[in-house]
Amino acid sequence: MVKNFSGYCLLEKIGVGAFATVYKAASQSPESAYGKIVAIKILNERVRGAAENKVIKQFEREANIAMQLIHENVVRVFNWGKFNGRYAMITEYVDGKDLNAFIHSPEKYGFQTLVEIGYKIAKGLVYIHSHGIVHKDIKPENILISNDLKTVKITDFGIAKVPRKWWQRDIFDKAGSERRFSHISYAAPEQKIGCSDMRSDIYSLGVLIDELLTAKLSIPEVAGKNNQDYFRRISEVILKYKKSQQLLSANLPIPEEFKCILTKATQDDLEARFATSEELAWELSKFLNKSG
């Protein structure tokens, strides 16, 4: 395997997708262009034939969108191109894991800590939306979190919707994550029929925070609850309550006012949701200020 990409040596594999693999990489020069340690996303060699050109164009599109964005809650993309015969994207490295791995880990956390994670994602969304971009794939796998939980960043703009003229269509209009424990979707109803806008990302984030609280909230006063793994916690809610209530976290010991925030964020009716990500971020920040 070729190890040198724009002066960086590939180290361990940190992520695998359908079309690309992500590696941690270290600079081979004392004056590295993008920092001593980066992540490098490389298109898989098996992408060949008729699909190759399409995948390369999507890869280029994702890189060009992300390279516009510089924010503490968005993964920085430094450069992309063909290095030693392989298409690759050089990005910021986050010393941690994606949020999917985080929520499946056994540790439980306090309400404040989990709301802070949600708030940082919301801040990233506010910035992305300020550029006219709809992410369209806010899900745990596309959020990176550092091991100390202080750094939270949105990544993967592969199906993002960008500002366009009225006659240009959304390239991935109905794309999005349709699964959540095989029952629930991160994709808003309007996204599934090809009509997504920034409020669709608000819906996805509301679903994500609801899941995060349900899987990770420390509930010491309820015997055995803190020993339950992700699947036990989520499946119990789906089997017992999902038909009669919208939120997975509806029966958790969290403030009713916060449940109202999640309910508003995840309304099927676009007009009943928060109108902007700024509004959602503001509501989350108020809770942090109250309990901080």
C-alpha cells in the first residue's frame, strides 16, 4: 500500500466507508503544511468502471464544500487531490471517535454533559447554515468527539445541499440516513420526498440529541438503569412507548422544558419546528446557562 500522501505517512486505520477509508497520518517533515497529525480519507481502490467517475466527482464536491468551512465545530478539510495515483482528502484529526461509537460505549454521563455535546453540534449547524449549506446527513457517524469530550465536530458533506439557482436541482435530493435502530429515521419527512431545507437538519439534530440522552444519561436512582447497554435502553423505549409518544427520552428524569425543545425540533410539520438553527442553539444555551 502506498504510504506517502502529500508528505504524510499513513498510520492506523480509523474509519471505513463504502467508498473510502480514513487513516491517521503523521507529517514526514518538521514544517508540515497542515499540522503534525492529520486524517486522510482515501478513495478505495475497488472503485472502478462506470461508477468511478461518479464517485470521484462526489468526492471532489464534498471536499470543495468542506474547504469553505472553518469553525471549531466543523472538521476542517485542508486539501484534496490525487496523491501517488490515489484520490485523497487531507483533514483535521480529532483524537477520539465518532458519536455512534460513543453512544454504544458503556459509560453514562450527566444531563449537562450531554446537552453540551448537542449544543456544540448546533453551533456547527448554525455556521454551516450561514453559508447556505444544508448538511442533510446529521447522524452519530458524522459527528466526531474527542476522548475528553471537549471537542465536537460535524463531518462528511457528501450529500450536502448547496446554494443554487432556482433551475438547478439538489443532486442527492432524497438521500439521508433512513435508519435508526431499524425503526426510526434521522431524515426529516420532507427530506424523504426530496424537499429538504435547513429545518431538515434541525429535525436530524433533535433526533440525535434524543437518542444521545436515552442511551447515555446517568440514572442512578433507577435500579439497574446505568448498567443497561445502548440496545437494551433503546429497544425498551421502542417496544413499550414508541406508539404513544414521539420522544425516546420522554420518560427520562430530564426537565419537561427540555423535552419541549426536543419535541419542537422533531415535529413532522416543518412550520411547527424551530425556524432556524440559531433558535435551537439559543434554547440549548439557555439550559446550559441555567445549570452551569
